[in-house]
Amino acid sequence: MKSLLMPGLWLLAAALLLHAGLINPSAAFVNFALYGALIAGLLMAGRFHSSRIFAALLVLFLAERALDFFSAVHTAGSSPVALASIGLLLPLNFVILSLQQETGFTLPSLAPLSLLLFIESVIVAVICRPEPVAQHALHRVLAPAPLPFATLLAFAAATIVLLARFLLFHKPAESGLLWALAASFLALHFGGAGRIPTAYFATAALTLAGSIVETSYRLAYYDELTALPSRRAFHDALLRLTPPYSIAMLDIDHFKRCNDTYGHDTGDEVLRMVAARLERVAGGGQAYRVGGEEFAIVFSGKTAKDVLDPLEQLRLDIAASSFCLRGTERRQETRGPDRRTSRGQTGRAIRKLTQASLATDLSVTASMGVATATQPKASAEEVIKAADKALYRAKNAGRNRIEMAGAARRRVRGKSAGIA
């Protein structure tokens, strides 16, 4: 929820405060904020090779410029048509950008989107041809017209798509597009041009720029494969710890054998499966991936006695988990039969291929070492070393067990690993 709501919710709340009159910046300042956010966002998107956010900012810029132009006094009669057309195209473009993969800034990848934006700009220019409006009619056409049902439907459908994609992938770019879409809807709802709509467009641009910062943060502090906090986040967390606290070091048993036997793709699946269990560890623990198959769990304010039961439940949960593996083991793979053999040999080959493709349930186990800091002057590095020593004792004692620093814990055997 935090990654979904921040920073988009904060920025939109600031725009609502401006709309309510609690803050009252000038129109010049709002325009400066809009173009400052657009320029900063475009530069950041280019620097971090975020082609989707770069394109979304261009869509916002074109939409704001078109609405501002078609809402001028001498063309005020075209404003409702511009609102309706841009109200359909903007959410459509956001959905397209959400579904698109990051392709970088290459000519083959940018050409289709550039062509699409050019065609859309021509369409808007043609259907929103300016028509002079009589002076006595200005009071009627300058009032914001209600958005058509088709526009409301387009924004609703785009919101559902963007929210679903965020819930599936948990990427800051999807959250940024979602909140930028909400801010853009409010800009169109309140007329598309003027100080208040411009403030909402500035909010949308700031939200997209903020998603780049959030993406960079996640790349620096979260592991891309498992989505757990990374080693850097682990070391940052250690700086904030005060005794008492406990640290558990966890290692997947026979992980190298898993990679050698089934391949690195299967190894990645094992890491993701174990990480999913670590994410749900009880007792207030926070899990981190600190190495290849090594993880750390920090329990702030807890002693070893407090964390042994949650860790034992975690160990049992990992041992009981499995996933279906199809195909043969890498070391046992053989070349297929020659198709030019006789019919009898062909039948035998088909039976062999059928047997080779049978699914296999693969499970793993984990060993853990636990250490606790109770003294005020205890060093986090010393606690980690003690937990590492306990982890080595657990592996030397047969694996699939928990050891405490300074005292052994009797192993509780679980389901044997499929790779042991």
C-alpha cells in the first residue's frame, strides 16, 4: 500500500489544497511548476533510460498545450470538443504505455510511439478547428462543460487496467501512471485550462517524475529477483538497531547442486519461492537478501527465545513448500532418437520422451543461525558473525535445522528436499 499511495497521494493532496484555497500561488508560479516538472521529468527519464515515463510526460505536455490553445478566447467554442477528444486519447495512451516494455531510447523503439502521437495530434487539430465566438456568447462557452460519458468510461477503464498491473507487478511506474491519470482527470474535469487545471497537470508531471526516483530507489535498495530488501537496505537497517535485537542468517541447503542439476532458471524459482515464505515470517521479522542463496532476518526488540518459534515455523514452511518441475534433469539429458529409424524404434522413442517429460515436485530446506544483541555496546557486525557461526554449525550438523549462537538447538526434521 505504501508503494501504491506514495508519493502520488501526497502530491494530489497538495493540489487539492490549492483547489480549496488553503494555499494560493499565482498563475505564473503554477505555470513555472508545470514546465519545471516536465523538464525535470524528461531529463530524469532520459538519464535513467525510462522510455515509458518519457513518453507519458510528452503525452501530458501535448494534452496541456492543446487544451490551453483550444480554450483561448477566440477559440473557446472548440473547448468541449478538445476536452472530449483528449479525454479519450490521454487514458488510451497511458494504458498503451503501461502495457509496453521498457525499450530504451533507440530509433526503432521510439518511431512507432512518435508516429502515434503525431497522428493523434493531427486528429485533435482537425476535429477541434477553432471557430470565432461572438463576444456576447463568451459567458456561455467559457464555463467548463461536463465530460462526456465516453470520457468517463475511458478514464475508468484505464484506472482499472493500471491498478491491476500495479497489483500484479508492484512497479513504481505503474503507480506513477495511475496517479498521473487521476490528476489529469481532475484537470479535464475542471476545464482543462486555467490555474487550477494547470496545477493538476503539474501534479501529474511531478508524480511521473517521482516514479523515476522511486524506481531508482527500489533498484538500489531492493533485490530485483526476489523483491526483498537488498544488502544495502540490510546495512542501513543495522545502523538503526538498538539492543535488544536478534539477527537470523538463513541459507538454502544444497543450492549449488540445484543450479547444477536443474539449471539457473530453476534456481531462480527456488529463490523466489523461499523469498515468498521469508516475506511472511512472523514475530515482527524483516527479511533481506544479502547474498546468492543467503538471507538475513532482523527482529528488532526481540531476543533469541522470542524468535525461535517464528523461525521454526518458517523452517517448516520452507520444507513443506514445493513447485512442479517439468522436463529432465540437466545431467541426465540425452539426445533425442533419430527420426529415420524403424517404426518399432519410433514407438520406443515416444515412450521414452513421454517418461522424460513427467513432472517432478521439487522442494528445498533451509538452515539458520541466530544471534542476539543484549548489551548496549554490542556491535551489529559481531552479532552477524555469531549468527554466521551458528549457521555453519547447523549445516555441518546435517542441515535443515536452527542453531543458536552459543547453544545448539535440536533439529526438527521436515520433508526431505527434492534436491538433497
